[in-house]
Amino acid sequence: MVSIEVVPYSNDWPAQFADVARELNRVLADVPLVSIEHVGSTAVPGLAAKPILDIDIVVKRQYLPAAISALIQGGYVHQGDLGVVDREAMDAIFTLNTRR
């Protein structure tokens, strides 16, 4: 059985997202971005959540290969579309309390 940790809302999550978004902007500097968005339960003020930031990086379809390549070069792991058309998932293994 897999254990899932849910913790009370942290006022640090928005700042942690801002830190990661800055790093993503650096990694994706050569890719035209539509947006980088904090999504999921850690983005909802006051909501208890798993201490994992969910982030959407939105690019136009023609820039998707460049975005995937840049993220892989930046240390992310490409997970494929995970069964959702027009979505590509990336994974970064670190917790909100641990910087890579």
C-alpha cells in the first residue's frame, strides 16, 4: 500500500512556486512560452495538500519538442503524455523542503 502525505496549507508554497518558475524561465529561455502556472492543491490558499508543487508550462504545439528538450537538459525526466492527448508530463524529483 502506498502512503500519501497530506499536510496543512503552507504560506511558503506560493514563494516556492515563484522560485521554481524563475528556474523554469531560465531553463526555457530559448522557448517561447505562453505561461507557467501553479496548479493543483498547493495553489489553493488554505487547502491541505500533498507537499508537491504541480506546475503547468503552456507552449504552442510547434514549440513542444524544444520545450521537452530544454527541460530534459535542465534535469527533468520526460514521462510522455500519460494517456492525456495534448499533454506531456515531466517529473522533477525533489520535495518542497529540498532544493536540487
